[in-house]
Amino acid sequence: MPRIVVDVMPKPEILDPQGKAIVGALPRLGFTSFSSVRQGKRFELTVDGEVTEEILAQARDAAETLLSNPVIEDVVNVEVVEA
Amino acid sequence: MTELPLIGEAPADASGARRLAGARIGVVTFPGTLDDRDAARAVRLAGGTAVELWHADTELGDVDAVVIPGGFSYGDYLRAGAIARFAPLMTKIIDAANSDAKLPVLGICNGFQILTESHLLPGSMIKNDHLKFMCRDQVLRVENSNTAWTLDYEAGQEITIPLKNQDGQYIADDKTLDALEAEGRVVFRYVGFNPNGSRRDIAGISNAAGNVVGLMPHPEHAVEVGFGPESLDGIGGSDTDGLGFFTSVLNKIVGGAK
């Protein structure tokens, strides 16, 4: 069954406290090549049947209204992934 | 929710008490709400009548104001307040708050998060800058005493009420923050210590009309002598510094058109 993947990231200008904590933990495990981490969210919306333009438009709408808060987050990707 | 408080006394002035008891303050319960009982209790201790409201209700009913209490509605899944915002009752509350009647609405902690997700208040809350849940007695300065929920305070007055949250860092872009400051819509500021990294020490804000107020700290936990901040560590306050929120709105309701 096809899925629509929606990726949401904190806006660049918003401090990401979780990413900051992760970047602090990485060197303790020997991962020293990463200067910054930002943590986002990935949503997978399963569609029963074919993904039409209308369904994709619905997914984009849901991404902007419920899945993300435009004050603090950007929807960075909406794409169809065949199972 | 008509039982009398176990502790605390009704207002001494009997006719005044009857007048205030005629004011009905709705308290909303979502799945995961924690502080609805305390909020209803605060309404009663202030002399009003608390009315239980359920998130799935499709009608607001006969209430003169609404409190959206704290907790973890829907487990804070997705974002704090994000799912609660689309509950059937919230649609009614948003309409009533924006209507000409300007229903007074107070959002406390998770309630504040729900109000920002509802776009009744600007900005948003993200995780505390230190990443930890924090619970402490917090000093606030009342910056605006003209909102429906702060009329019984003096501008500049400092109050001490409990604060307890994980996602309490108030953020908005500079343009929004400048507008809030210019319009006097920063209602409360943290004093002495910013517990979560909130921009410009903002603890609470209002909408343009002043009927909708949201803040992270908890006035409903500071309404009874012997059970407020002062009895814990003596950092100030009077144990009942939060009661003014509820007396403010009650006095406004009984003194107004209703």
C-alpha cells in the first residue's frame, strides 16, 4: 500500500533544545565529526489504493494544519513512497 | 461540581456571595487534563459557580467564562495542545472568544499551549531550554491589570504562584514580540529567574481585546491559606496570590452586562 511521507523540521531560527542535547551526547560516544544536530518528525500516512492528486493535496493540507505548527516548524517534504 | 470546598470560606458578604455565585465559569476537561479539579475549586473559593465541560461536548452551554486547565491533554502527543485544539468544544470556545460577547477565556499551562495552537494567542511553546521538567514557586510581575483575568491586581504587582512544566519556553518572532509589548499584551513576566528560556521573560500574554489570557504558571494552585507557595519555602507571596485571577473575572461578570 502506498504511503505519503511528511517531514517536519523546527524552523532554522528556532533553537532546537533536543538537537542540542543530542549533539552534546555524540562526542561522548566517539562521534566527533558532527557540529550540529536538529531533530524533526517524520509522518507516514498510509493510503488504501492509489494516491491521487486530490489525496496528495489533502496530505499537504493536513501537514500544514495539524502535523506542523507554522509558528515553530516547517513542512520540508511531502512525497509518495510505494510500499 | 456544586459541593462546598472542604477548606476555605465563602465570601463573608452574603449578598455579594449570592451575586458572585450567579456567575458560571466553565472548566474544560480533555483526556489527560490534570488540574481541572483544582481550577473548579479555585472558582468556588473565589465565590463563583464552577461548571464541568467535556472536550467532546458540541455545545458550550450557559457559561460566562471558561478556564482551560493544565495537564497533558492527549499525552502531549504531536505537540503540546495540538490535538486538543481540534476537540469539538474548542471550536465553540474559539468562536465565543472571538465573538462580540468576548467570552473571557483563561488558559493555564497546557491550556496556554492549547490557546496558542488555536491561534487565539500568538506564538508557541517549545521544550524548556534546559530540557528538564521544572516545578517551583515562581515570582511574576503583573504587567497589565486591565485584562478580564487581572482586574483585581495592580499593574507592577509581584505575585508568587507555582510553575510546573516541560514545554514552557515561550517563543515568537521579534515582530510579534514587539507588537505584544507595544500593545500591552505581555500580561505576566518572570521576575528574578527565567525558568524556561522564554523570550523577554514572558510568562503570560493576552489577545488584543484582553478577554483571552494564557500563562504557564498555575494560579489555581495558590488560592488557599496554608496550601500556597508561602507555606513551602517562604520566597514571598501570600499563599493566595492566584485567587485574583478568579475574583477578577467574577467581578467583571457580575459588574458587567450580565
